[in-house]
Amino acid sequence: MMPIAAVRLFALSLPEVAEQPHFHYTSFRVCGKIFVTVPPEETHIHVFVPDQAREVALTLHPEFVEKLLWGGKVVGVRIRLSDANTEVVQQLIRQAWLAKAPKKLAAQT
């Protein structure tokens, strides 16, 4: 299990991350680009990882990771926090951050 407070703490520990509202969701952004959203019920998170990371996570962790669909297109993963492994969630959040961060910023980490 990974509480939403731990998700928030980890996401905000990454360089140049801000937490901002996104409609009725919460979002975590790097330089204005969203890499994680949190629905209002805070039982899941949506992580916008690249395709390869998504496929690996879906294969290795089907007990808490599923495809995130947006308009019929797969755009990332939906993670059920009640069953999630903290290390895996942190790794996916970091991969999403790396994919959205400016290359110069990502290279510094």
C-alpha cells in the first residue's frame, strides 16, 4: 500500500515539480507538463509513463497497475494505491517525470 501523502511527498521531491489543480483532479507537473494526476477519491493515481515503461509495468504488476485510457487511447498507467508497491510506484513516477522534464533538467539527475 502507498498512501497518497507518500505519493505527494515523492513527486514533490523531484526537481522543479509543482502541485496544481487540473479540473477536479490534482496534478503534479514539471515545468508546466503534467506527469501524474490524482482523482478526487485519492485511491488511484494516473501516471503518464512512456509506452515501454507502461508495458513493463502492466506485465510485471497486474495486481495494481492497469492501462490508463484517454479518449480510447492508452496514455499511461492507473495505479491502485491500496495494493501498490511503493518502490514500483516511485520508479513509475520518476520515469514519467523524466519523460516530461526538459532534457537539460533530466540530465542533471
